[in-house]
Amino acid sequence: IASGHQLNFVFFTNKNTGWTVGYPGEILKTTDGGINWISQMDTISESFESVFFVNDTLGYIAGSNFILKTTNSGQDWMVKLDDYSNSLHSIYFTDENTGYAVGSTYDVGWYNCILKTTDGGNTWFYVSIGITDDWLLNSVFFVNRDTGWVAGYGADFRKTTDGGLSWINQSLGINGYNDILHSVYFINENIGWVVGNEGKLFKTTDGGTTWVNKSSPLTSEHLKS
């Protein structure tokens, strides 16, 4: 990539086909497992923070204040949300119609934000996390249509089992404002990991009820994924 550009997220639909996105407006695609990449640059020059594909053709990108959608493997991108009151960091879809985007929203200050769509990204509505604070959200992940997690600043980590209607706090045993969680990933309803700044790495085998600290001794390293 060009000097001054950066990549923020990567997503593969199979062992060969994947996308990575970044700043400014960087979209790259590979069909050979990352050996070669082709640019699918959009006209937006702001930061792309997250990319998710439901299948090989249907995908979404979340950026600074917008959500993009493609139905032809990234050849064309349509703006589905453009709202400068939001700053979005992560996007995840449970099927072709239902998806979530998380980050922060501005209303006399920045606060955590969860957006949900049930019509393929045509419309988005706010989902309440149960609190309104400035502990911004960085990551969202679901294992099925009902069960998912969000993670962010202040080690804020929450779980839903009803498709985002309600959220419960799952403590990792840390709660300082500078305890920033960057990414959450689960392989099933029980086993998952979350990573963050200062080498933070935690693992759960019971769906997030309890966590084992696997953090790196390299506290200067900020784990992003």
C-alpha cells in the first residue's frame, strides 16, 4: 500500500478469498490467499475500520461515520448509512438481513453505540446496552442470531442471548478506563478470546462467565485482533 496508508481489518470467506480495509478509503481484495491483492478503492477517503462478508458476494464495511454495502464481491459499494454523529469501529452480520455495528455516537459528548439492521442494511436503529457512558465500543461478534458479545474501553464487555434486546455485563477482572479491549472472537457459544492494549489476552470456556488471563508480558504491545 502507499506510504501514509494503513490497514485496520481483514476478513476471509474461504482460504483464498478475502478483503482488507483501512485508511484512507483503502479496500483490497485477494483471491489467492493473500499472495496478490487488487484495489477496490471507493471514493470515500476516510478510515474504513471493519469489513464483513455474509458470503462471497454480499459484504459490508463500517467506517468513521458510514456503512457501505456490496452485492457483487466489492466491485461496487453503496452507502447505506452516512451519519456524522456516529463513529463506527466494527460490523457483524448473523445472516443476509440482520447485522450489528458498534462504536460511539455524539450527543454533547461521545457515548457507546450499537446499531442494528433487520433489512440488509437499508435502515439502522439504536440498540440500548443498558448504560450510557463514554466507554466506547470497539468490537462485536455473534455465534448465532441470538448470542453475541461487544467489547470496548474500560474493559467494557457485554453479552446478549436475545439478539441485542438485553445485555449483561461479563467482567474480566479489570475495569480501568485505560483497559481497552480491541477485539472479541468466539468459535462456539462457550470458547472465545478477547484482546486489548498492553498485551491483554483473555480466554473463556463457559461463554464469558469466567475468564483466564493469558496476557503477554510485553505490555507495550497493543493487540488488535
